[in-house]
Amino acid sequence: MADSPLIVFGTSGGAAPLAVMRDALAVEGAPASLGVDIAGEATEAQLQDPSWEAAIVRWTEPELHEVLLIERLPGDDEEAKRIVAAHREKIGAHDDEAGRMIVADTLSRVRTVYTVQLLPALIAADGHEAWGALDALLRSVAREADALIYVEAEGYCDADGELLLAEVDEPDDTVASEPGTSDVE
């Protein structure tokens, strides 16, 4: 699994069933469906099953196309542990002590990790309607899973979208001065 630009760190005991996401998309009026197989929509039983592993969000207009891949990892899964550890390290030296403490506390209690991969059809279309529905989907999972949401280049927020800890810009070590020049004026 590649690193994800969107992650929901859930602390509640149970996993959020896919029906929570379906309902959030419906409230937004999103022309979307959820699938757990290569093709077709998830059945009602699959939507209610909390033990799902991966789901695809398919946008149905103007034609059917896949926009998101969502994976659910139990907290004791090795990949989930790696993701949590990487985020604990990421926030470790943050200057915002209060935000860091809130996020660190949540990361210490993670029971489920939800990663969201943006698929090419969504990435290619800045004005795609799925961008708006994505926010509702993430918040619905976060509310259901008593979770916080990580958004790459923005930071960590709660289920209501309140920013708890902003992303820290890391220095870019790949840019070097040309020979004979100096960064110091």
C-alpha cells in the first residue's frame, strides 16, 4: 500500500460499515456507488458488514468511473502499525504542543486505520464534484470511528473539520545552490 494523502485514524472498537459512507454520499446528493469487487455495487449485506477490507467509490455521471479506493486496516495489522508510527514521528517535533498532544493521544489509541487513495479520474479533474463529497465521506467515517482525519499538506483535523495540528513544512534538502553562489546575502 502506498502512502496515502488522506487517512482516518479511528479509536472506537468497531469499524465503520460501508453503509455510513453510502449514506454520507447520499446526503450530499452524490451520484456515487460503493463496490467491494472489481465491478458492481456492494450488496446491502456487504454495506452493513464491519469487516470489509477495501471499497471503491464509483462516480456514475457523466459515465461510470472510479474516484477513490478506501482500505480499512485493523490497528494490530503491521501496515497500520507502520502508518501510526510514521505519524507519531511526523508530529514529534511540532511546535504546537497542545495540538501535538491531542493528535498523539489519538494515535496512541488507534484501533482502525482507513486510508483513502485518490484515483486518476479524480486527480485529473480539479472541478470534479467528488471533491466535495469526499469531505462528507471522510467526516462521516471520522464521526462513526471516533477518529481524526489526516490530510496531506494540511494536517490533522477532527470529525467536524476543525484543524487540530497543521502540517509542518519540511525543509527541502534536494535543492542545492549552484556552484559559486550562496544562499546567504
